[in-house]
Amino acid sequence: MQIKHFFRPITFIVYFFALTLTASLSWAQFYFAGEDGYRLWLKYDELQDQTRKKHYQKQLQSVLVEGQSPTSEVIRQELSYALRGLLGKALPNKTSIANHQLIVGTPQNSSLIAELQLAELADLGKEGYLIRKQKVRGKTVTVIAANTDIGALYGTFHFLRLLQTQQSIDQVSIVSAPKMDLRVLNHWDNLDRHVERGYAGQSIWDWHKLPDYQEQRYYDYARANASIGINGTVLNNVNADPLILTPQYLEKAAALADIFRPYGIKVYLSVKFSSPQLIGGLKTSDPLNPEVQRWWQEKAKEIYSIIPDFGGFLVKANSEGQPGPGDFGRSHAEGANMLADALASHGGVVMWRAFVYANEKNEERSKQAYSEFKPLDGQFRNNVLVQVKNGPIDFQPREPFSPLFGAMPKTPLMMEFQITLEYLGFSTHAVYLGTLFKEVLDSDTYAKGAGSSVAKVIDGSLFNNNISGIAGVANIGTDRNWTGHIILQSNWYVFGRLAWDHQLSAREIADEWVRMTLSNDAEVVATVTDMMMDSREITVNYMTPLGLHHIMDEGHHYGPGPWIKDLGRDDWTSVYYHRASPSGIGFDRSPSGVNAVEQYFPPVRDLYASPETIPEEFLLWFHHVSWDYKTRSGRTLWDELVHRYYQGAADVTAMKNTWNSLQGKIDPYQFRQVQMALGIQEKEAYWWRNACVLYFQSFSKKPIPTGLEKPQGTLEEYMKLKFPHAPGQGK
Ligand code: GCV
């Protein structure tokens, strides 16, 4: 799978001539050889620690994977590929049962495992597993057991992770089951392969060549997802093309579903609510119209006839120009229920998005999803999940959690995170999202008193929901390294790991990802993990400190644009959100303003209601304060704001230097990729700093605090910058 460019003779010759002909080329050009990132965290390179390797070799001389299903075959292949790589040794093809040291299977496909009568399996459901040293017919072996083949596959990946991260397997004893049912990637991929908010190339789905041409990448995508427990994928953009439901495209989706099935991954589709009119020839898409209902029922039947385990529909309705039940005077519940009824008998679900805001409502944007959906609690069918973005606006570098979490006890709420960095620097900034995800998941809603975390709302445990789920808007594209640069692979990884177990810490997941992707060297692991853990806060500081939000340039959302005003709608502009004026800055969402705090449960509501008690990172989200307002550092608001912008930018320089200190300790190509990205990030961090400080200074009229350099450039210069072809824009 990996192409070692440098070692191919032809490549070597090309490099040689390039070097001699261009004397100015530095040796750095050679650093493009190496690990290109395609293998993600499933590299399985031979372990460098010889003692550890020998120890593993002794315990893994012979492996038995039970079962004949396609999933068992996948397990067999993955184990043999991985162990050959990690241990540098092919496994013997056949040994007698008595000699097996690792056995993988289920009580159904393995008499050896059935004999063990493993009581823990009773609590592990369809996807859980156990990994344990166990006496089997008198001999101690490692057992990976589950109730299903998919569970055994997850257990296998966990076991391989232990080896990849060089942990002891001597006394291994692990029992694990996912905390959420649906762990789903949302691809905002169009049928022409443009990815909305995608910064890593085109869509990996080659719709034109499907169903017959099946890329190796589809299989590697499935392996990667299965390795972190992701069990569903929504193939197409929520701004859906109705053609996805035509036979021509369903056949293509079916081909992908066939590939993903052995890996435990179900296919879902985003659908356009007006499909009955657009492709069905009906005069209406009114959800209460019997003909429309019949159309969806027939469509569901057609889908299940070719994708028997089809997951269901994701719907963006009456949002940003998309059609929906509101067009016919119906509620979101009536729309969702019609689709849910069509899918119910086949076992499908509807993931209905709560990302709605409308001009006509004349209500502040951050409050609208709550106002619209809370009254519908209890009205949805039991195969509907309402999918809520983590914050009340739109995937900003920092937002408070959406007040809907905790507010709809009778409805399963699904989390929607954004893995792609639409608002955090596209694919050239190194921002690890583990800390952002955890901050949201661990937030206490107080819906049922202290301890009612967002995580407990979405995993269904707080309100005892019948189904639970979490979605992540994918950052995946055709770039050889999948995600733009290597560090951003960690965001795909951490999403999957937290979807499986939200109690894991962001740090332990970063640590494990670094070991599997970059190196097990202690210095590399510590340095990169620290860097990743700080990276999101650094980004908040140079983009949107102290609760500022939505001040990026318009449309593409690339770079700073606090001056953006006069667009089609106020709540698409930056000035709507920061409200800077000569007297101060920030959005008054307290009781003296639009009172968005009322949507939270006490004591959050009370804490957020006053600038004195609100956590400072949300100050300007909920309050308009004067430039002289005293912040907790003792500085005035103006000085604190400027300090944070400066600190953020300086921290990127520090991060770049830290990374540079790892040269020679990381694969050269991996090193170079991140080095280049950090170079861009550094430039852009200073751009953000200078543009925002100069802009806000035009209101505060205050000097840059002593000791800080003057921003380079002028505000006018920054305001003139235009990026009409910035990637990932909506079409
Ligand atoms: C898919 C934001 C993005 C849009 C996206 C929308 C959504 O507004 O900028 O590109 O559309 O959110 O989540 O539906």
C-alpha cells in the first residue's frame, strides 16, 4: 500500500537530475520521500523496540480466526497483514489447535470460545468485545471474543492498537462496548465530487465510475473507520441533490454498501425533502398527502431491495434555502415522521437536523433551533433522532453547548460535530479537535441536576432513550493523506474513539494516535501530544478570543472578516455578532439583551447571565461590555483582547519551532507536511491578529498595550484581500 517514492529507481534518477540541474535546490527537496500518510494510523511498521517485538512474537506464533463470514475474512486479512508488518514475520498458515496463542471468534462460530462460556458477553451487545488471557483446553491463550463477527473485528483492531502502541499483552483483560448506537460520518460530498467545506481534495466517491469501478480507497476507508468503531456513513451532502434517490445513483450507493458491510458500516443518504416533486413527478411534497407518503414508502422499498441493511435518511429541511415540511405549513415532526414511517418496517432511522434559522422568525439566530424544536418534544416517531450541532450557531472555534441538549427528554438527540475545519483554518492549520469535542461532551446541562452532561444526553443514558448517536462532518478527500495534512487525521480518529467511548480523555487519544501514526519515541509522543492539546486554544486566541464568534470572511469563511456587513441577512454578517462600537464589544444575550441564557437550565442560566460569573471564554458571546471593563487578569477588556490575539499568534510560532525540533525523529515526509502547514498557519495567525486588532481598534481608539509590537499592514490592506476561489464553498 505505501509507495516508497524515493526508493523507486526511476524516482531516484529523477531526483538525481533535478538536484544536479538546479544547484539552488536544497537537500530539503529530498524530504518529500517517505510516509505519505495514506496508511493513516494503520501503518503496522516493524516495531523498533526489539525486546518488545520478540516478546510479542513469542506470544503470537500462531493465530486462529474462527468463522467463514466476510467479516471473519477481513479479520484474518487484517491480522495477518498487521502482524507481518509489526513483527516482521509471516504467521504459519496452519498449526494444530493445541498450539494457538491467539483465538478470535464468537460462541456461534467457535466451539473453543463457546466452551469458555464467557459471562461478560451477555452485557456486550452486538458490537462489544472482550480481550483476555484465558485458559483454553488447558493452555493459556489470548482470546478476542464477541457476540458477533463485527464485535470480533472491533476487538481485533483494539488488540492491534495495543501492539502498535507497544503495551503489554501479558495480563490483558479488556471489556468494551460502544456508548452510542449510531457513530456516523457525514460527508458533505456532492455528486460532482465537490466537497462542501472540504479542504482535502475531491470527494472520495467516484460517482461516475461507480458501481463497477471500486477503488482500493473504499476498502481502506472502511478499514480505518472500523478500526475506530465508526459504523455508519452518510455518503452525500445535506444540501442534497435529489438525483441521489434515482435508480442510477442508488445502484452506486449499493456498491459502496456492499464494500462496507463486512466492516460493520451502514450506508445512509441525505435526501431532499422535495424529492417527490423533483424526481417523482408529484405536484406536492406535503408530508400529510397520501400520494407523497406512498412515494416515500415505495422509495424505501426500492432502496431496501438493493441495500438490505440501509441505515436511513439524513435531512436538512427548511434551513438555508432547503425545502421542508414548513413549505406546506407542516412541522418538522410531521415531516420527519412521514419519512420515519416509510423506513420503520425496514429498520431504518431518520436523522433530522435541528440546524434551522429563518429571517422571517425575527428571533435572534442562536435561539431559533431551541424555539422551533423544543415544543416538538414527544411528537417524533421512535425511529427519529434529532441531530443538533454542538453549539447554537455554527461550528465556531468555541461555542457554548447548544441549549437543546437536555431540553428534549423524550427525543433522542444526536450530536453533530464538524471534523472538517470550516471555521478553524481549513486544512493547513494544525488544530486537534479532541479538546473541543470533550469540552462540549463534558459540559453539564443540569437538565436533571448536577451531572447531566451533554454526553449523557446524547448517549441516551440521562433520559433512557431507545436509540443514541453522534455524527461528525468528515474532513476526508482524495488527497493522498486523506485530510490535507497528517495532523488532521487525528480529528477523524478522535471523533471515532470518542463516539465509541466519550469517557476517554482527549490526551490519551492524542497519545495513542501519535504512537500509531508518527512514532512511539517518548520524546515525540510527549512533544506532539502537548502540541495537539494546546492547539485548539491557540486557534481560539488568534481567531475569536473571549467569546467572539463568526467574524471570518464571508461565504468561504477563510481568514478574518470582522468588517463584513450588508449581506442578504444580518445574521450572516460579522458586525451582527461582535457588535463593536465606540462604547464596547460583544453580543448581549443576557436578560438585558436577547436573553438567550433563558434557554439554559439553572445554574448555567444564572452563571451565564452576568459578566461577573460567566466563564470568561464566553464573555463576549453573552455580554456587551465596555472597552474598559476589568477582566479577570486585571487588564481592561481592550488590553486583554489584544493580549490574547498576540499570545495566540506567538504560540503558533512556538508550535512551529517545537515541531521543527523533531526533525530527524519523525519520518521526513510526515515531518515536512506538517512543517509546511504550520508555516501557513503562522502567517495566517498573524494575519488574523493584525486584521482583528486593527479593526477593533478603530472602535476602541485605544493604543496597543505597551510591550507589544504594532500590527504590520493597514486595515485597508487587509479589508481588500479577496479569495474568490477559496476551496469548499457551497454551490
Ligand atoms: C452544508 C454552514 C455551512 C454550510 C452548511 C451548513 C449546514 O452554514 O457554512 O456549508 O451546509 O452550515 O450545516 O447545513
